[in-house]
Amino acid sequence: MKKILEVITEEVKQAFAACGYDAQFGKVTLSNRPDLCEYQCNGAMAAAKQYKKAPFLIADEVAARLSENDMFAMAESVKPGFLNIKLSGEFLADYVEKMQADAGRFGCDKTEHPRTIMLDYGGPNVAKPLHVGHLRSAIIGESVKRIGRFVGHTMIGDVHLGDWGLQMGLIITELRCRKPELVYFDEAYEGEYPAEAPFTISELEEIYPTASEKSKADAAYKEAAMQATFELQHGRRGYQALLAHILHVSVTDLKKNYQNLNVSFDLWKGESDAQPFIPDMVEKMKKDGFAYISDGALVVDVREETDTKEIPPCMILKSDGASLYNTTDLATIVWRMKDYHPDQIIYVVDKRQELYFTQVFRCARKTGLVDETTKLQFLGFGTMNGKDGKPFKTREGGVMRLEHLVAGINEEMLKKINDNQKAKENLEIGPEEAKETAGMVALAAIKYGDLSNQASKDYIFDIDRFTSFEGNTGPYILYTIVRIKSILHKYYGSGKHTDGAKVAAAHSGSEKNLMLELVKFNAVVENAFEETAPHKICSYIYNLADVFNSFYHETKIMSEENEAVQQSYIRVLELTKDILETCIDMLGFRAPERM
């Protein structure tokens, strides 16, 4: 289905052409003065230069032609040469009706050229709990994935676990100190290793920080950890078995915590999965003359003549032959290209890593790890800060665990919902439903609070504001959806129906404003995907919720005596609800039946 601006622009271009001017001047945009008109065209201003004619004379001619078209309720020329346009109620209602008939898509066609797009987001380290620093990558990546799928692309999400390097050696070393009798440390052992891990997730999360602190104070301990890392990476059976346990226990817990955020991954791959591809990759870089030794390390020069600042070489191997994050990320690109051949890979990571990914991307291209047509995209996000403007912390000043943040907001929302029920004696929600509803509203508060900000910007995580039922918040959006559900429930519960009814021309300015907002849906979704910008979905549904609530407060929907008018209202409400619910699904949360 063509976007509304495309339909209007086609008509205005035809009008320009019919008046003897180049059709290119007929481009239409949303009005920047909605108090004067709904859409505008400034093409006469540009056409004046080409045709050596006063712009208002050109605009007058085009406006006269447009006034003959039933599609427009108003097409007027305003000096010095602007075209102000309003749609007819009948045309707008017909477009809305067609959107509703396109169930599930609402006029947003799937792309004609679907691509395979891999998303690298999440990035947690095994053996460590998720903290608030993991929030943005998970939430933004999940939303981009969902928007892409709605548009029609094959989106593949990979968590990209940090499961390699010294941290594994530290865990193995500390475990050996505590339980030296474990069979994993017997190099002569050739049997099967136990199926059950020798530690719980709680123990594992305590082991790593303890080992890390010991390594800072004890050089011999750190040396032992480095040796354990080396032996693990070179295939020692017992250590490989321990790594498998660490991964299983950690991933099981990570999946539970990500599920609480309604975040999922198609692939649970880690740095360790890229290791088999490193030797051949490094050898090829050497053979092709891209990699060379600099100060003992193996590097690839990634500078370009157009650089305005220094871009250091991309280090492939350290002087001792050990691999780095660069090595692992490049090898990960190798296996992704081999197994999935993606058209695009998007990395959702902290914006402070931009230089690092510039090096990695350039190295991958220069050395031929990716096809020329494969797009590598860095989607850097800003910092989630507290009210003091500094990175969000606990009251004690530590890094807050993500599950504690979610639990705290769940508790706050449950209190608000219970208080709300006390104020509405006619609406009783049982304890279990209240708890479930609180979880849904809390998740909306967290996700919308984050996603409503442009990804690259730092923002203040203000729990009081994010959990408010008023203003630009997740709970406000959900409250609007629940309000519509309540009206629809009352309408259909009274035995009424909309069979055979169609959307009629708007009966008021507020209803027309609601329709004008609804018809933006397909353009907003397409633009949000093209710019990997979930905040544009947030902005849209906030505006949609606002215009709906204005319509609701000005219109007696349930007491409307004209059956056809009431049916039209209900049809518009149903489309509003469906579009709001489709949008929040793209953002990664959903609405309860009541609040």
C-alpha cells in the first residue's frame, strides 16, 4: 500500500505537470504549521527560478488545479508561493478503511528486497551476572530485530558471549584451589567427565570476582591463571569440560534473565566459537601481505587517505602470539559469512567503542573477510545515567544487577496498580493478575524509557518519571491501549456489532487528527528500520496516544445515538489499538487487559 505522502505527492506532481511545469516540483511534506494545513508543498518557490516567474503565480495555478480534485478539502496558495493542503474527509476515511482491511500489516508492505541481517547484541560475559550496563544493548538490539522482521527481512540475533580469555583461566585456577580433587585437574584421566557441573550459578558468580582480586595481588596466582588459559585454549580436555560446564550454567541463568526482559537470541554463540577460524584467517592475512610485524605484534594497517584523525593499526596477535578481541571479532565475521552469508551485520555496542569497530570493519574489508556488498554497521549507544548525570549505580555506589533493577520497578508498579484499584472500587484485580500486570507495565516503563531516547544519546534513567502514568512514558502508552480495550469490551459486550460497517469521514477535528496520525504508520515503520531508530516508533505511538486521548475526551463514544457514526468510531478505535499493539510489540513489550 502506498504511503499517504506518496499518494498526495503523485497528485500534486500531476497538477504541476498539467500546468506546464516539471513534475519534480510537486514533492509534498507534512505541514510544519498544522494550525494552517495538514500538508504543504514548497515546489513553486524552486520552480520560480527555472521558469522566471513569480512563485505565487505558479502556486495559484497549481492550487486551482488541485481544487478540482475530490481528494482535497483545501488546496490554497499562500504568498510568497507556498501550497497549503488539507485532505477531504472521504479520502482520508477510505485510506484508513484500506489500512484496517490489511489485517496485521495496516498498509505497511513487506520489503520487495529482503535481506539477511545479523545483529550482534547483548554481549554478556559468562560467570558474571547481568548488570544495568547490559540493558541498552539488549533492549535496542531486540527492537531493531523486531522492526526488521516486521519490514520483511531475515533478522538473526546473536548474543556473542564473552566466554574466552583470562577470565576462564581465573575461574579454573580458583576452582582448582578450592577443589583440587576434581577429576578435571587430573591430566591422566581419560574417562567421561561428570554431566553435572561442580558449582551453581551463585558459586560461579562468587568465584570469578574472588579470583580476579587474587590475581591483582598475587603474581604467582595470575601466572597460574594465564597458564590455565593457555592450556584451555590449546585443548586440555579437563579444562574444556569445565568450560562446557561454565557455559551451560551461565547461559541457563542468562536465558532466564533475558526472558524477564522479553529479549531472545537466535544464536548463543561466543568468542570460543570463533577460535577454530583464527589460524587459517591469520595465515591468509600473512600470505596476502596484509599482516606484518610491528613491535613484535602482528598488525594490519587500516589507515585511509581521507582520515582526519589517526586510526591505529588493527592488532591481530600480541607479541606472545595470543589473540585479542580484534582477533575474535574478525574470526566471528569469518564464521558468520561462512554459515549465514549475511547482507549486513549490525553491532549494537557502547558508542565509546567506535574507534575499535572502525579498525575491525576496515580490517575485515581490506583483507577480504566480507563481500564488497556486505554492510558492516556500528550502532553505538550512549550511557544510561542516574539523576546525578553519572552512570547509573546502586545507592551504595556499586553497579546494579539487572534483575534487581527489574524487581525494584516491578515492586513500584505493583504498588501503583494496587493504589489505583483502591481508588476504583468497582474494578477489582486479584493478587495474581495484579502481579502479572505490574510486570508488564514495569517492562514497558524500562523499555520505553530507554528506547524513547535516540540510541546514540546519553540519558537519565529516572524511575519516578518512567513509571508515571502521565506524559511520554511506557505506562501512559499501555494505559491508552487498556482504555481502548475497555471501550471495545463494553461495546461488544452490549451485543452491538460493526458487521458491514465502514469508516466514515471524520465527524470532528479531533477524529480527523486521529486518522491523520494513523495513516503515518507505514512511513514511520519503514523510516525507523532504515535509520535503525526505535525512538521513532516511540515518538509515533506517543503522538498517536495523545491524539486518541484528545478524541476520547471530546467524543461521547458509547452514548452516541447514531448507530452508523458509533460503528465508525469503533472501527477507528480498533485500528488505533491494533497499531499501538503492533508498535509496542516491535519495541519488545505488550499491554495487559486492564490496569
